[in-house]
Amino acid sequence: MKYKAQAKYDQANTKKVLFKFNLNTDKDILERLEKVGNKQGYVKRLIREDIEREMEEDATRNATEEGEE
């Protein structure tokens, strides 16, 4: 049973996200997730790496565009 304070904190500061995978077409993803101990940490790391890569690409694109002017 959750403590009242924890439930209040969770409601104010967290959000749950549910993923639904197809057993046939997403089999590779499910197999990878089975091998990962900390699924939440794994997904967070992949997303943050993607954000960082996107920011670097944007910076490169902006620098290139500025050089063309």
C-alpha cells in the first residue's frame, strides 16, 4: 500500500507511460528489453542520446547555414 505522501508526490511530479508491443512485429524489441535489467533507465538513456544527437545536428545545420550567408 502506498503512503499518502508518496501518492501525493507521484501525482504532482510523475507521469506513467504505457507501451504496447506486437508479439510478432516487435519481437526484436521485446527480446532486447528482456535482456535489459533496468528498462526505464534504458529507455531514458536512448531518448536522451537521441535528443543530444538531434541538438548536435541542429547546431551543425545552423552553422552551415550561417556560413552560406
